[in-house]
Amino acid sequence: MNLLPPTATADEAPVSLLIVDDVPQNLVAMEALLRRDGLRILCAASGNEALELLLEHDVALALLDVQMPEMDGFTLAELMRGSQRSRHVPIIFLTASPQDPVRSFKGYETGAVDFLHKPVEPQVILGKVSVFIELYQQKLLLKARNEALERALTLNETMVAVLTHDLRTPLSSILLCADKLSLDVPEDAGAQQTLRHLESSALRMARMVEQLLDFSRIRSGGLRLQTRPCDVGAVVAQVVEEVRQGQAEARIEVTCEGDMRVEGDADRLAQVVSNLLGNAL
């Protein structure tokens, strides 16, 4: 029976398995049974020795003998659960004692995933160890993929931030040119209308660029609302006027009632109103 999943290769980092038993013959027998390529077997003859190994190695599974002097398997399991490094290590208890529901309950209470009685059938222990080794390898693979995805996302956000920053320069040039042209053709109503459309579109693109930057800031925790006293009615009126410049035929009615003064971020409120109007139109 092959202990490792089919995807494991000799070139991959070995997976560590911890065996704790105060009887040397049991350690030798268990190590001989479980030894496979790609599996590093760590043997400890006491609880203290096991804790030292856990400080040095990340293990996929711990096989703990229950009856040990000084520190039994239950105490060792409790100490493992109290450490950030080893609290998530699956534990299988091995005991030579007769079947005892109370003892089994205590084992599961201290964090065991299984409780086996000696002598353990070789195929049983091989099958159980194989499952936990595979789960551990899948966890490492998932972690590596998440890290790669996070790096790709960070790179993508950096590129978006650089691109949106660089887009500001040509947009500013477009707006300046449109403003200059409006002065050169003051009597040409058709040209003035075209220039207003050009200016409105450029302003809308500038807002979209700013929204892309906002997304990057939100991901990096850098976006902060700049709240101050503002008039919501004035904010809405300003946005409506900008929209009318680009869509003079649009019929937009603004009605304000009551006190429109709030503590808010006028720029973010303007983005909300602009999006709502854009969707409606």
C-alpha cells in the first residue's frame, strides 16, 4: 500500500510524521511500518522530547502513546493544543489498555481525531496515516495557491494604480485643449456643443480613473473618508450640472426638502449620485 498520494514526488519537501512512545521497540516497529519516500518520521521517547521536535518541525500527524511515565499522551496533547505552532496537528492515540469509554472520551476531549488499541492492524494504521498525509499536502498546496493568487492580485493592483496615475496627464491635456478651443470658436454653437460633450466625457473618465484608484486604496486599507460639513443639495446640483453638460437633452429634476447639511465626504457622495444618474440615464 502506497502511503503517499499519487501526486507526491521524491523532489517535494518531505512530510513530517511524529511518533511518541516510551518503548524503543514500539518506535522501531512503527517507523519500519510507516517508512516511505517523501515521509520524514520523527521519533520521541517522551513528551518533553516530542515538544522539542514540534518546535523544530511542522508535522502532518502525531501518533501518541497514552501510557508514558512523567508525561502521558493526554497531557502531551493538551500542551500541543495550547501552542500556536502545534494546536492544529491531528492526533491519533495508541493504547494497550482494554477498551474503556471513559478513557476514549478523555482522548477525544484533548483533541484526538482517532483512538486505536494495540496491537494495531498494519493496514488500519497505514490507511489512516495516508489520509492525514494527503490532507496535509492538500493544505500546503492550497496555501501556496492562495499566496500566488495574492501576489498576482497585488501586482495587478499596482499596475492599475500606475496606469490610472499615468492617465491623469493625457486627460488633463484633453480638458485644457477643449477649454482653449471653446475660446477660439465662441460663436460656433455646434462646435461649442461638441466641446461640451468632449469636456463632459473627459471629466467622467477622470472620475472613473479616480474610482479605480479608490479600489486599490480599499484593498490596501488606504482609503479614508474625509468627512466635513457639506450640503447634500449642493453636491447633487453640481453633479446634475456636470451630467447636463454632456446630455443636454436629458430631463433631470432636482427637489430638495428640509435641512440638507450633513457630516460627510462630498467627493464620495458625488460619486454615488453620479453613478445613480449615469445608470438612470
